[in-house]
Amino acid sequence: MIAEPLAHGDTFIYRIDPRLRVIAAAVFSCTVAVFESFTALSLACAAALALLLVAGLDRKAVGRRLMVVFGFLALLWLLLPLTYEGALMARMGPIPLYREGVALAGRITLKSLAIIAVFTALAATMPIGTLGQTLGRLRVPDKLVYLLLMCYRYIFVIEQEYQRLMTAMKIRGFRPRTRLHTYRSYAYLVGMLFVRAAARADRVHQAMRCRGFNGRFHSLATFPAHPVNRWFALVAASVMIALLGLEWRG
């Protein structure tokens, strides 16, 4: 089963043209990634989090995504202020805190939160099939689109195979210990996982050939025009112009 917890809903975000959503997320992320002004970064982060809030998404699913980012950011805040040398900001006993390290950690935090919030609100709210079709419509090379679709689909297939093998090992009395037998068992598990993945890939290839696959995926999904597209494009363009103005002034 493919996990797409945010791909279906009835809020306004789901009525926006997927092509417009992908373009907006990509332009916003590439622009924010090169910002240096804290004013522009703070406004970008606030705008992204506001979009995430008004999108009306499942809070638990969004929280799980953000927790991964928070773990990475916590590591940065532990390391950068102590190791990125510059002007001394403070000292806690023998531990120095550098101003440049704190500033760098702050910029990375604001950029990361803004980008992950925008992609969660705009890209994660569409099924993977729609995302692939959207990328194809935007002239992304077909091979990259197919690679994305197949990898995403079969990550879950491999995960199911892993769970099946682990269940079989537990039924046979396997209990992980810090000893050679456990390491050998895990090595066998990984090897068998590759064997089963290769066998499944061969079966899928044969099934696709039997169904007349000619190198292209076809979809019945359409992108009808909707008044919300114009409003979203206008607001997104206004926000980007304001952010660029703040960054230039900064």
C-alpha cells in the first residue's frame, strides 16, 4: 500500500492546478535558498507556515514530517554555534558561542522550515501519479519522471517484503542479540531482500510487457481551469516580489 496521507482533501489547496503548485514551490524554494537577510527569511518562513495552516491538512501527518526536520536542526544548533568560528558572542565556562555560528544556524533553520512547509502544502497534497503527470507536462525528461514513479512505488513493495521476512524470522524464534548469529541473520535478511526485489522486478517487467507497455505511462487525470488558480498565482507573485524587495534592501 502506497502511503499518501496528505494527497486527498477538499480544501482550496486541492483545487489549484498541480502545475501551478509545482512551479510555485520550486521557484519559492530556489529563491529562499539564496536569501541572506533575516527579515526576508523570517517573512518567507511566516508565509510558508501560514500557507500550511490555511491548507487545512492533517496535523498529525504534517507534524511527523516536521519532526524529521526538527531533529536535523537540533543537531545544527548543537554544533554550529560552537564550531563555526567568528566573533565571540558568549562563553559558558570553557565552551565558546560564536556569533557567526548562531547566525548561520538561524538562517538554515528559517530556510529549512520555509521550504519543507511550502513543499508539504503544495507538492505533498497531490498523489504521486498526478505529480508524475505534472512533471511530464512541465517538460521534465520522461526517464526522470518514470524513475521517480517506479522508485516511490517500489519503496513500499520492498518495505512489505522486509516486514514479511521479519515476521517469518520472529515466528522461527529469532531474537536480536549482540552476537555473531544476529549479525549473520541480518545479513541473510538483506541478501534475501535483494533476491526477492529482483524477482519482483522481473515479474513486474513481464506483466507490463503483457499489457502492451510501450515506454510511456498514460493517465486519465485532467487539470481543469478554476478561478482559484488566478488568485493563487497573483498572491504567490506578490509574496515573491515582496520577499525579493526585502532581500535586496537587506
